[in-house]
Amino acid sequence: MNYVKTEKGQQVLKDRSVPLTPRQRSAFILCDGKHSVKQLLASLSAMGITADDIEQMVHLGLLELARDAVADAETLRVKISHERLPQQRYQDAYPIATRLTASLGLRGFRLNLAVEAAGNYEQLRDLAVKIRDAVGPDKFAPLDEALNS
């Protein structure tokens, strides 16, 4: 569990309207949502901070559970990394497509030229059906994955 300062907690940090012991204040300052309670207690145990001190700040309304802002940011980063841009898909698929069409020999000469002429993702994707027909679904699977994942 990660705790962050509430609006009231931010105000108390500035004006010291709620009396906190120096050790509680140090722990309070470190509650930024980035560190779990376990990490805080491990690093502040030498100062005598216990879970009760943190619970007291929660009951005073100075701290609240983090709204998983870090988890939301991580989820967004993972989602963006899975949603590859067309340029990245093209860069991944182009070498596979040229390898597949080159393996066809003279039979795939024109298809190989068409792949080499494809300058973007959409053009390469349009050629995918012809490549699949020429090489078969088993050999086509890596290209399909590069184009569509």
C-alpha cells in the first residue's frame, strides 16, 4: 500500500497546524505515493517510526491511499508499447517479407520487387495476401505477427 498526502496533509505540511512529532513529520514528508508502507517502515525503523504512526496520520486525514497513479502510468506505458506505430510494424515486417519472397526464387521475383517497392506499412500489408498465397500459412505466420501485433 502506498500513501500520499491529502489536501489537508499538504496544508499541514506548510502551516504545521496539526502537531506531529519530528519523527512523524519526517515519515509524513516521505509519504509521496512512490514508496510502500513496508519500504517506509524499513527505512524509518531506526528513527522509531511504526505502522501505528502512519495509521495515526491516516486517521487524522493527512494521508490517503494512492489512487494507483503509478500503476495507471505503468498500464498506459505497457498499452502504448503494445500499440506499435505503423512505422515500427513496417520495420519489423519488411525483412521478413523480403526473406520470404526471396526464398521463392524466380517464382517470387515479381513479388519480391513489389515488396521492395513497398515504402510503408499499408503497402506492405496490402501485399500480405499475395505473400501468404505464395509461401503458405505456416511460413507466413511470422510476417502476419509482425504486421498485426
